[in-house]
Amino acid sequence: MPHSQTSAPRDSLVGVRLARGASPWLLPTVATAAVSLARARRSGRWAAVAVPATALAAGMLWFFRDPEREIAPGRVISPADGVVQSIMPWKDGRTRVAIFMSPLNVHVNRAPLAGTVTSVEHIPGGFIPAFNKESENNERVVWHFDTELGDIEMVQIAGAVARRIVPYVPQGTKVEQGERIGLIRFGSRVDVYLPEGVEIAVEVGQATVAGVTRLDRD
């Protein structure tokens, strides 16, 4: 299969919004960093705390970045930043494209097609690393979209560190292609099931950019 190149996003914190659902993690770390920095001038103990606290806050700000994207043309676009982990034919004729998201990726997921959200189902499960085959039984949120290609299923899968998936839109919502629909905290995976007859335009190991990388071919 030909390899379709996609440039990795060069995200910056300048002018970048922060992801919805980040507050429970972000606010305590930023507050701790601010307090420790303010007291570090008068106390060596606080100075020792300020260095790791500031580094952690900076890391959280980077992780929860949510950059604007110019949505690329195409019938089906990637819902996630990451790397294509597997492309697997399914028994019902569909093809599953699994995208692994490392902690360095943007973790806001986007709608792969325009359509109506017909269901959003949370399924409890484990927290095995998302690159492991056993992650099939992990905590997940299963989405179904009614689109021009029919029913499209997308699954957000939690990883070893990710303990919370935050959907942004409820059942019945009409979404535009590339619209933000949810957040997975920390390393995780997103699967998209493409209908029978849709030719895949990506390959295993290829980097993807949410809202930019096209998954299907004309």
C-alpha cells in the first residue's frame, strides 16, 4: 500500500487553547507550582519543591494543549494524533484502523466524518497499556455516527495511565467533520471502523494528525 506522508503538527503553547476536561489535573499542578515559586525566594525547601512542581505544570500544559486545525478535505479523516498501530479486516466486512496516542500527542479527538451522533456508550474495563493486544478489554467509550457512508463506529480506549475519557457531545448531536468530540487523558488509543468497500489510505507505522490525515482513498 502506498505510504501517504503527513507532517507532524508543530504545536506551540502560544495562542493554543487548553482542552476541556483538563481542570481536575491542571489546576492543582499549576497552583502548586505558583505557590512554590512565590515562596522559593525565602525558603530553600520551597525552592526544592518549585523545580519539579514547575516542570510538572509545564508538562500538564503541554499535554492538555488543544491547537486549532485547518480541517483537510476527504471523506474520512483521522480522529486522533498518533501512529497507526494496526489495520485489521473485520468479519462483517469493515476495516478497523487503530491509532495509538502517546503522552506526547494532542489527546483531543475529532469527528472523522460529519453526521449525527446516534450513540455514546461508556464500557467499563481494565487499564492495560494501549499498545498491548489485551487492551481490547480496556475502559472505553464507543461512538456511532450516522453519516453519508452509513453507520461509522469510533472507539476511544483508555490506556495504563489514562483513567478518564471525557465525551464533549451527547447522543443526538449533529457534528461537523473535524469537530472536537472528546478527550482521553494520557496515553491511549482510538479505533475507527471503515465500511466495506472503503480503500484505506494509511499504513501501519504512519503518523496521523487529527482533522488533517485522510484515512480513506477515492
